Amino acid sequence: MDEQLLDDVAKALKVTLEAIKNFNDESVINYVQNNYDHAIGVNYNFNPIDKWIEALEENKELYERLPQAEKEKVALLEKLMKQKR
């Protein structure tokens, strides 16, 4: 490829000419993995396993409340049916 064109592409992408010439997929992947979170200011201060366990506990509580909600719904429907008679 023409050297001037490569230089123009490098300037447009705001990278060095050497970066264009030495480009390979592995180096790009490594660069992104090592720098992306820092570039956007992300700082993870939690353990994903702890968050998963919290979600499981919330689901457990919901499933435990579900039968009571169903009983209340049935009782309300029975009451409404009696009132219609």
C-alpha cells in the first residue's frame, strides 16, 4: 500500500504509522482487554458471584410468597362469586 495513504489513515485514526504497519488481531485484542475499562472510567467494586447469590435469594423469596398470593387471589375470587349470587 502507498506510504502516503498509510500515513493519512494513521493520522485519521490518530495512531502511529507503525501501529498501522504492525497491526495484528492479537495485539488489538490484548490492547482493548487491558485498556478499555480504564479508558471509559469503569471500576468494578463488586464480586459477580455475590451478585448472583443475591439474585438467587430474591428469587427464592418471590417463590416463597407466590403460594400465599395465589391463596389470597382465590379467596378474593370466591368472595366475589358469593356476592354475585
